[in-house]
Amino acid sequence: MQCKALKKRYDALKTSTERVNWESHCEELARVIMPKRQGFVGTMTPGTKRQERLLSSFGIWVNETLAGGLHGFATNPSAKWFSLGMADNRQSEDPAVKKYLSDVEEIMWARMYAPGSNLITALHESYLDIGCFGTAGLYIDWDEKGEHLTFESRELCNLVLAESNRGLIDTVFRRFSWTIRQAAQEWGKENLSEECQKKMAANKWDDKITIIHAIFPRDEYNNKYGEGAPQNQPIASLYFELDAEHKLEEGGYPEMPYAIARWSRITGEVYGRGPGMTALADLNMLQAKELTIIKAGQKAVDPSYLIRHDGFIDPMRLIPGGITKVRGNPRDAVLPMPFQGNLAYGREDIQALESRIMNTFHVDQLQFINDVKMTATEVMQRTQERMRLLGPMLGRLESELLGPLVARVYGLLDRLELLPEPPEQIIGSDFTVQYVSPIAQAQRAVEIDTWRQFVAACEVYLQTPETAAGFFEQYPVENVAAHFAKLLNLDPDLSASNEQREASAQQQQMMQMAQMAQPALQGAQAVNQLSQAGANIPADIEGAQALQDNIDPEQAQAMLEQVGGIPQ
């Protein structure tokens, strides 16, 4: 009964007006931007040529450039692009909590990019989908056989989605085809439907069946993970054969295993809209103009001819080396048709069209600055400004793609006991995810630039020791350095611990005391030497006599020995 109800809901979502219109739109997008993703309408036979109708690959290039830029600036695998913090900032300042969060980040990072996880490829394919179709589906799970995380970008033509009352994707139906042999390897021969049993008996192991993986929230569940059956998890998971309505496997997840990201969305629509949809008209026009330029170029290179109807004995042979017999003067019989086309204008028109498409896909903001006349500082400033322009479009990616990805990875590793034990003071507390990618740091660089301007404006007060002391009393260097280290996500292990700072402060205090005691000790030693010689104490060392009366030479000598400054 459950499979029958799920099939009915799947069919309703699959045939809804929005879904049908969206699939038609995506099929047109795939033809000019991502030919390998065609298949929203109809079924693509494996091995079919998918670019035979494509005259210009410009749409493919701009989408790949956008995906590469997002991958490099938002989730660069060569640098950490996220960090963990506590919802209560006061807890984040605890050294033990800082150490724990840093260790967890290192473990998560190592596991996410471990061999076999496929995160780099999956993220890149997700960025390609979201640039073209405005929607992407990333699946995150744990591979028990390989004992590593696994990430997979699922094809959108096989995903049917539904939203919650808060506008979040909470239901995913994935449709895929397996052979009976593959299904038997996954779930066992005895767990397949009667139809499959008959085909197996007839040795039809390679016949394909359609399988649905339904993921949706449960209304009633036991949220104590590991205590009870998988059917009690908050997120339901059920595999069933679509045609036979036969259940193959039922389980669950503690959190949503899919990260469904949308570039932007219109109120009332489930599926997103991306740059590809904005540029579709220009991309179609580009294909038409490329065809016109091809035809014009062919006319210019291989022109048409005007001939007399009675000027030839045999048909004209225009192939290389062809011989045509002509009556009378050939110049009177054959004349090339004048070509009036303007190829230069056509190319300029296409370049203007390509420039508009590049702006739609933000290629101008993602490409490197190569102006040789600019200094390194100017290049850095321009790069930060361009990345700040990309910030708003990353807001939804962070909330719908990167945030769920990090939360899912943390949940998996925590339940598998691959993370260290948290300090007692944060047990039960909420975590937050902070993004420290180049784009996120470019957003924070505004505050650093403001500080630089403030220091430059106060430069006149830093030129004398008295005013500089007041400035640093108001803005302690230690506080400023700690704040900037947090903004730039520096490793907390690089900063000194409280014990190290206390030891350093004590050492400085002892050095100051030793500097004060050393002149007194030298003066006292001089007085002792004069007194032993029986000489009168001159007036200019009467102060030394006074120091001798107030400072014990042995005490001063011991102080100097403690800090290593022993006069000979």
C-alpha cells in the first residue's frame, strides 16, 4: 500500500504543469549549454550524438567558466573554505573549544577530500547544473565498503522535488534504471518482485527495471539515532520497483542526504532559475547568426555562378580538376554572381552577442586581471572588488548547498565516532558554519580596509610616544590582531596559549625589574669598594650610597641571575 501511494504521488509531481514546463525549458537549455544533460523530454539512447545540432559551443564554454570560477572562489580544494563556530560567541573564545573546533575542521576536511569521496567532481558538476538549469542536486552518504564519504551529483531529469511550508526542499524522488542482475546484487534475488523472479528464471538477467528512491520527512519518529529500527529516522528512505509497486528496501536518515541548491527562484515555483535561462534567447540567436555567417562565408569562398543556358556542351563540373566544355568564349558563358554580404559586420555582431552572454554568466568577474600596467596592489584591490560583486549570488548557495553539505558530513562522522569528544561546556550546544572562501574573505576585507583608513587618518597621533601610547591604550594591538585573525580564519594553533602569554608577561616583568636593579647593584658595589679602600665618598655618588642603604646587593644579584643578566 505504501509503494502504491508513493507511486501515485510521484506520478502527480512528475506530470504537474510546472514540472512539464520546466522539463521543456531545460531540454532547450541542455541543447545549447549542456548537451550531455539532454533527456528531460523523451529518452536518449546510450551512445547517441548529442552535439550534432550545435553550431557554436560558446554556451558550453561560458557555463564551464562560471562553474570553474564558483569552484575556485567558493569551494577551492587547495584552501579551507569553511570553519566551525559556536552559536554563542562567548563559548568560541574558550581555548579548549577553539582547539576542539580546529581539530574537527581538520578531520572533516581530510575526510571530505579523501580518495574515493568524489567531492571535487561532484561539486563541479553541481555548479554546471546550477549555472545552466538553476537547480542542482548533490547526494552525500557514507560508503560502508570503502569506509569513506561519497558525493554524487544526480541528474536533474531523474529528480522530482517538493517543498515544505518553509520553502525548503524536503522531498526527493529519484528515478533510475538497473538491470535485474544489478538489483539482485544490491538487494538479493529473493527480495525482487515476482516479475523479476520470472525473468531470472528465463535467464533475462540484463533486462532493465525502473526503480524509485523516495526520500521524504516522517511525521512520527524516534529521534534517538541508533536506538531502534531505521524506519524510525526523521527522514524516510524507500526503494521500490515502479511498475510492480514492489518494496525493495526501507530505511531512513537522521538528516536530509540531498543538498538541493537553486540559483534563484520565483515565489510559487519549486525549481530554480539560473543564468542559462536568462541567456537562452541570446544563445539561440547566436546559433542562428552562426548559421548565417557560415552560409555567407561559403558564398564568399565558393560563389554562385551566372551561366548562359546554351553555353555548355556538358554539365558544369565544379569539383577540383573538373573539365567543362564550353561553346565560344568561356568569359561570356560563365560569370561569378556578385557577393554583397558584409562578413566583418556579422562577426562584430556575434562578438557583441557573446559579450552579453559572458556578462550574464559573470565571466567578466571570474576571469583573471591581465592588465600589465596595473601594480600588484591594484590587481589585489580589483580582484577583491570583483569577488564582492559575486557575494550576493552565493547567499543561496551557502544556505542550500554548502551549509547542508557541511552539516551532513559532520553528522555522519559524529555518529561513526570519527570525531573527538567535545569539551563538557559545549555538549548540547549549537554549532554554526562560517564560510572563509576567497569570496567570503573579500566580503570581510571591507572591514580591514576601513581599519587601514582609520590608522592612516590617525597617523599624526602615532608620531610621538605620548599620543601613540594613548592610541594603543584605546585599541590594544592584541585585541586588533585577534579580531583580524578571526576574520581571515587563521589557524588558532598559530596563536599563543594563555599559559604562554602569562609566561611571556612574567618574563618581561622580571626583565624590567632586572634593568632597574642592575644600576643600583653597580652603584652599591662601587660604594663598597671605596669604603673598603678608606676613601671619602664623593658627592656625585651620594645617590649610590642611598641605594646601598635601601637595596640589598645580594637580593639584586639573585634577581639578575634569575633573568640571566649577571654582571661580571
